[in-house]
Amino acid sequence: MKRYIYIITDRNRNNLHVGLCADLLKTLDFYKQMPTLFFDSAQQLSRLVYFEEINSEEQAMERFKYVSTFTRPQKEKMIRAVNKEWIDLTIGLNLENNMRQRPQMRPALSSVRRSAVTF
């Protein structure tokens, strides 16, 4: 089962929060629904700036423990290696997730073939 290690920050990059989850989109949605869970409204965690996808639960837990011990400069270096501009990666994840879902308006191919055969 896939696990994700992520770093989320506020709009001013004051706080860097390291987390571990099984469903990244649901976790990010939770942060949006509970904006003052960890901090006040001025420092709400809303920007996903880094994440890793790990296939093993044990490896993910080890990596999470390791990254959690990093100092702020070490976390910043890790983020800048893959996200130099510190852009919010949530937008790309939402777009990718929407592209994977099958459109609801298009009929299934098997039902089209069945109707063509019955004529």
C-alpha cells in the first residue's frame, strides 16, 4: 500500500510541517477544512511544497522519522531540490486526479457495442 510523506507550509513559509498519510488528497482536504488546527488563521498550513510516494508502509515510517529530525535548513534544501519556487503542488495533484477519473457523460464502450449488435 502506498504512503506519502509530505511537507506543508503556510503562505509566508514560517512553518514547515512534516506528515505521513495514505491518501494525500484527503489529507490536504482535511487541512483546508480545519485551517486553525495547528496554528492561528494567519499561519494556516495550506501549501503542499514537497511530497514523496513510498510503496512500503515500513519504509515510509522510517523515512518519516528521518525527515522529521531534519532542521529547517535541511528541509528547505530538500524542498528547493524539487520545488525551487515553493509553488503549491496541490493544484497539479487535483488536475492529475481529475484527468484519471472517467467522464460520467460518455457511455461505456460495451453498451454501445451491444446496441449496435441488436439492430
